[in-house]
Amino acid sequence: MTGDDIPLQVDGICASYQGVPAIDNVSLRLRRGSITTVIGANGAGKSTVIKCICGLVPTDRGKVRLFGQDVTGMPPDELVRRGLSVVPEGRRLFSDMTLRENLELGAYTRSDATAVARDLERVLTLFPDLRDRMSTMVNRFSGGQQQMVAVARAMMSAPRVMLLDEPTIGLAPVIVERIGNLIGEISRSGVTVLFVEQNAEIALEIADDAYILESGKVIAEDTAANLAQTDEVKKAYLGV
Amino acid sequence: MMSATFVQLVIISLEIGSVYVLFSLGLTLIFGIMKVVNFAHGQFFAVSAILVTILVPFLAAHGLPVLPAYFLATATTVAVTVMIGWGVYQFGLVRFLRDMEGAFILTLGLAMLSDGLMLSIFGGAPRPEPVIVPGTVRIFAVAVLAQHVVVFGAAVCITGALYWSMTATRLGKALRAIASDHEAAMLQGIPYRRLSRDGFLIATALAAIAGALMAPISEVTPAVGNDYLMNGFMAVVVGGLGSVPGAILGAMFIAVIEAVGGYYVGPSAATMAIFVMVIVVLLIRPRGLLGRA
Amino acid sequence: MSRQMMAKPLLGAAALMVGGLLIGGAGPADTIRLGLSLPLSGGGAIWGKGTAWMCDKAAAQINKAGGVNVQGKVYKVACVAYDNKYTAAGGASVAHTLLDRDGIKYVLAMGTAPILATQSLTERQGDLLFNLSWGKATKGPKFPLTFDVFNSPAEIGPAIIKFIAKTYSSAKTVVMLNVDDATGRETEAIMRPMWKKAGYRVLASMFYERGTTEFQPTALRLASYKADIIDLPTLPPPDAGKVLKDLQTLGVKGVKILDDGTSASAVEATSGRSALDGVYMGAAIPIDGPSFDARQRAISKEAKAAFGDPVNLVNISGYDAMQELVAGIEKAQSLNPHAIAKALPTVHFKSFYGDVGFGGAAAYGVNIQPLLPVYVTQVVNGKLVDRAKVAVSGK
Ligand SMILES: Nc1ncnc2c1ncn2[C@@H]1O[C@H](COP(=O)(O)OP(=O)(O)OP(=O)(O)O)[C@@H](O)[C@H]1O
Ligand SMILES: [Mg+2]
């Protein structure tokens, strides 16, 4: 298959922290326009996978291909220019800056002002409760709202591939539901989505494809629907 | 009716404060972006002050009136200093981004090297200073050196310009984003390394401009940068490392203690008082007056 | 300030290594060597280099005139200089090199801290020390092998006060400002009682820390006393320049004195010409004035061409120390430091200033001070003008 069909392909990447391996031989393939999830428990290595893809953590081995091109070890800002966008773990908003500034920074790489304005309008339609608070410092927002801002900021770069690190963690069930819908919405607009989750129930419900990560290794991969049916997943991740 | 002494002390505080502000802005900018303290910051100040004392008489001897000579000298000096800063960044500091200890050793070493170089090139004797804006002006019946008024005005303009560009321009916002969270900034496509360099060069230019502005009123020797570094550094620490409004507040804080203490209890005690007050502030607010937790 | 303190030892160490390689220690057996412990790097380098140059000058003159005759044997003389970095550690290391490694028995040391480090060795090992420091603490009967080489506040102070009393008979009050270090404290302790003894009221005596960049508050405080005389004994030229400029801005009229001021141009660099006008200096050499002749002016010119400074109170000590040593050796007819020390208080030697003898018992308890004249000078339009040549009375 070509880079067009598989916008993001991860081939056998390994990474370690001070010599201690964190992920081992992880391979992922994201089909164009699909939603893929990586499920794993605390410390399984989910964030490390994301950070390796976006260049924040160096890989020891393996390759990352974005739209067919080898981007292994490229700095994050270069990847953003190539159409990747990330909602990092812990949101990482620019807390002492206003909502408007955060969203503007999301569009940092873009020079087409009218297109940016159009996207801002689109984002504010998706998050109507943010509209009146454009001049508020984002550290004044609630946790759920901050998660919305993080996603909104990531959308502002008009990405073609979006990575989200535990977008639902610590949020109230209604908000979790909204985030789920949002991911669906983003995907339908043509963006290929990868999100990592501890919450397997919601993850498998939203995703098309799923991987299960345990102690840094991929131990299972299939369509989300199929995986949700296996006994191990039911027992270990869905609490059934 | 305000007493003459009160007016006098207010004016002196503003004079001293504007000098420290000019010096601190670059220091706090570098810390905010790169999370390192540049102990060679004073060297850029000194190089610039020395070059101005060389260039102004040189240009004047070639027939230029003093003001154009000064502006041309300042422009040249800032350009030269920024080029030196580029070298320092490209061949040194770029390896020590966010590495407090590494950068400490590097910038301290550079400062020593530059101390020695400047001493052997320019000599240790104070250099004759050009008179740019001569005479005194009266403000509320208090005589003030005209050059001090110039420095104050320049400090206000430069601080205003910096503040405006940090809040209103794309570069400024990107630099603030880097200061806030450099990884998150990179994830928005902000080229961290390139902008760190730009931020460092802006800070270098600020030090050079400060040096050029102070050349007519401060002493001009290779050691002058170190003397300012001490108070500039304390201003930045008191105000909150990395914060531009903090640097302004910290500079004024130190200036007021120096002016009021110097007048009422004497200069030596005022210097002690600055140290004591800095420690007191840091005990109450370990990250400085406007520092983020 | 901590930065600077760290900077100096390293640079100094490098300079010392280079210096050691270039100069080397050993000399021929028929050469009398005067060791020089001087700041040759850092802020004091200009003093050290000048002093070394002046020592070489004296040595060349002495050798040209036939050297030194001791009991029929003729010796040449030479100067051996090392960098003491103006620090105690540097002083100790240079003292060790000169006395122990090079086997030199006569040392000229500059700076209070290096002198303290040197003196503990010279007095114990029986070597002769020429003491180039402002203070009194390292001079006196406790240090029988230590001799002074120049005028310090103990000599300059009385001369200046005598001159001021005569010139400004209505002046009655004084404020003082000194730098807050060993030099400033010691000088203040010498000068303040002198003013009092001469009948002046010292309204205030202040100190400031080295590294201070802004002097307006200090100037304002100095001005607030409205004293007749503003005495600034130990201010380094740039600091003096700033204080004078700020005093001028405040319109302060009093008589201003830089007792240790050696150079008008160094202060003027910072103060500007008009703020320095009328200021008195106690340690400047009015080489162009009537007290000096063409021969002395020629040396000064040569000095300026060689290292950038004309002769001054400090660097002349290099010349005078060599002359003192030679005079002492010839009188004692011995190379033994104890014998020379015994002879020195009674000799006359060819100082740069002319023929002088020793005295100083009034100030130090022993006659270890060459009785050099004090020149009171006043800066007029950027030039030093001779106002008085005060003979220091001795024994
Ligand atoms: N910066 C780091 N330094 C050292 N070890 C780290 C670092 N970050 C993660 N690790 C370790 O690497 C392993 C994988 O961590 P990672 O953060 O990728 O897990 P995760 O699946 O995202 O966990 P969580 O659900 O808690 O976010 C863990 O054992 C963790 O302790
Ligand atoms: Mg994680």
C-alpha cells in the first residue's frame, strides 16, 4: 500500500529512558480516515509511542513514516508542518496565555489568514462555550474545558493526522461522551486519528482499529469490534 | 507640598531603575526561553560600551556631528555585538539549552575569556566617554543629567516595545509559548531552536543597546558589565526569573532600596539592605514577585 | 562580584605560567636580583606593569653606571617579576616562587593582601621586603625587615590637610567617603583622626561596596551635610569620576579631595572635564611642573610609550625600591638582608624624586619611610597644576 492509504506507519520502534526499555518493537498502521486506538494500562508505554512518533523522544530502533516518508527523529515542529498534530498527555496548554493566543499558536505554521479564520470559526462552532471566553487565561478553565481547548488548538493547524494522548482521562462521563463524539467528528472531516487510552470501553467503542500494549509490547491488534469480543480483552480491559 | 528630598529620591530611583531594567530585560528573556542564566550578559554590555567610546570620537574626527556619530556608532556596535552573540549561541549555548549547570560553566568561562581579551585589547583603564546630550535639565526644581533623562526615556520606549512585541507579534507569542512549555510549543510547529537563537540575539541586542546608552554616564571599563550583572541578576531573581514585568518590578525594587537606603543610611548599608531584602522576598515568594509556581 | 573573584585566579594562573616560562628564575651568580610580586593581570595590571618597567629602568641605569660594589666585588642588578593577581593566594604563590625556588632575598610586593602573604615568609626566613601598600598594619617595629617605598595616606594626609588649612582658612567641616575594603577602612582610620587633630569637624564618614554602579544616592547624602570639604581618599578613578559628576549635577560647591588620586585623565574619562575642575589630588606626580626636570620628564615619556601610563606615585616605587636596595647594600657592604635592614634607615639614595633619606618614626615607630616629597596638585581644565610641594619631615 502507498503512503496515501497509510498516512502514518510505525515499524518496529524501540525506545528507552536512561537505558531502561520503555517500548519494544512497536508497529502500527493507520488507515486513511480511520480512528485507531492503542489501549494499555498505566505505564504500558502509550505516551512513549506518541512521543516517539512526534519526535519528542528519540527511537533506538525502527522507523516512523508519515505519508510514506521517513520522518524518524525529525523534530516536532517539522512534523507539524507536514500535517501531524498532537494533543499531548496532560494537555500542556500555554497556561498564562489567553484562549485566543493558545488557538493562534495552534495555527503557528499557517500563513493563510482567511483559512485560519475559517477554521477558528469551525472550531468555535464545535465548542460553543469557548466563544465568549477568548480573552480569558486558559488556566482559569475547568479540566473538561481545558481538554476541549487542547483539542481545539490541535485542530487549528489543519492537520491530516492527529494524535491524542488519553483525551478522556480524569473527565466526567458527560464530557467523556463529548470527547468521543468530537473524535468521530474530526475523523469524518478527513483526519486520520490515533489516540491512546486506558479507558478501553470508550476507546473500543469509538475506534475502527485497536492495538493492545502491555509492558511496551503490542500483544494484540485487530479491528476494535473484533478485539472487544475476545475474552482476554473483556476480562482485562472491559471489566466484564 | 512634597519635600525636595522626596522628589530627588523618586527621580534617582527612576534613574537607577531604568538602568537596571535595561540590563535585566535581556537576562530575563534568555532565562524565560532557554532556562539558563547567561553570566556573560554583562560582557555584551561592556563590549558595546567600549566600542561606542571608540567609534564616536572616530566618526567625529571624520567630520560627523556628535548625534549622527552616536547613532551610527550604536547601530554598528549593536550589529557587531549581535554577531558575537550569534557565535556564542551557535558554537556554544545551543548545546546547553535548558541545561542550567552546563550553561553556567560555559557562560562563566566565556565571561572570563572575554574579560581577559578585553583587558589585553582595550586595557583596564577607564575609557574617555563621549558627551552625547550634554548638561542638565530641571525636573520639579531638581537638576538631572540630560543623559539620564535620555536613558530613562529609552528604557521606557524599549520596555514598551518589548512588551508590545511579546504580546502582539507572532514571534513574541511564540517566544512566550516556548517560555511556558517548550515541548508544547514545538508541538504547535514552533521551531524551538531557531527561536531560542532569535530570542538570545534579541537579548544580546538589548544588552548592546544598554551599553551604548550607558557609555556616556557609566564608567567604561572591561569590568563594567560584571558590576551591572550583579544588580541586574538580583532584579531578575526578585521579579521572577523569565518574567518581563517581573524584571521591571525587580529593577525598581532594587533601585528604590539603593536610593532610599543610600541616602538615609549610607551606600554600604544600602548594598547590604538589597541583599537582605532579596533574601526576604525569596523566603516569602521563592519564585520571585511575579514568578510562576 | 563572585564572578570576578573567580575570573582573576584562572587568568592569573595562566599568566603566571607564561611569565614563569619567559622570565625564568635563575640569574648569573654576580647579579643581585630584586623580586617583584605585582598584579600583572586583571584590573591592577597597569600598576604592576608600570612598576616592573620602572624597576628595569633603575636597574639599567645602575648597571650602566658600573653596578654595585660590595667589598671589591662588582655586581649587576636585575628585576624578576611575577603576577600576584592582587590576591592573597597569588601573593603566597609568588612569594614561594621568588624566595624558595629562585632563591631571591629581596622582594618588592604590591597590594595589602599579597603583602600579608609575602611578609609572613620574608620576616621568618630573613628576607628583605619593600612594602608597596597604602596601610600601616604591615609596617612598623614588628617587621624589622620591611621597608616602605612610597608615600601612603600617613604621609599624604598631613601634607594635604596642611595645605587645605592654609588655603581655605574658613573651611571647618569635612565629610568622607571611602571604598569598603581593607584599603578604604585602613585609610579612613588614618585620615579621620588627622582631620580632627587639625581642628576640623568630620560630619560623616561613609563607605560603599566595590562594584557599586550608581552613586546618585551617595552623592545626595554627601551633599546633604553641606560640608566645606568633601574628602574622597580611596576612590578608584571610575568611581571618583561618577561621584564627582553626580556632585556637580547636585551643584555641590565644597572643596573636593582625591587623596590617593594619581591621574587626572583616568578620573576625567568618567567624570568629564568640568566636574573634575578644581579637585585636589594627593598622589599625582606633576611631571610637567617646576618640581621635575627634563631627565625625569624623559623617563615619564618613555614609560608612557612603553606601557601607556606616565610615571605615577605607584610605578615610581619600582624605581625607588631598586635604588633603596642598592643604597642599602653599598652602605652595609653586605648582601645579608639583616645587615642591609640595619643600614637602610641611615642611607641616602637616588630616588626618582631626587636624593632622599629615611624617617617615619612618628607614623610607624621606626625609620622605615623614605622621606619623599608630597605634591599637592589641583586639576585645572584637565591639567594637573602644582599647588604645593610638601616635604615630609622625618625622624
Ligand atoms: N521521562 C521518563 N524517564 C524515565 N522513565 C520514564 C519516563 N517517562 C516514562 N517512563 C517510563 O517508561 C514506561 C512507559 O511510560 P509511559 O509514560 O509511556 O506509559 P503510559 O502508558 O503512557 O502510562 P500512563 O497511563 O501513566 O500515561 C514507564 O515504566 C515509565 O515509568
Ligand atoms: Mg501516558
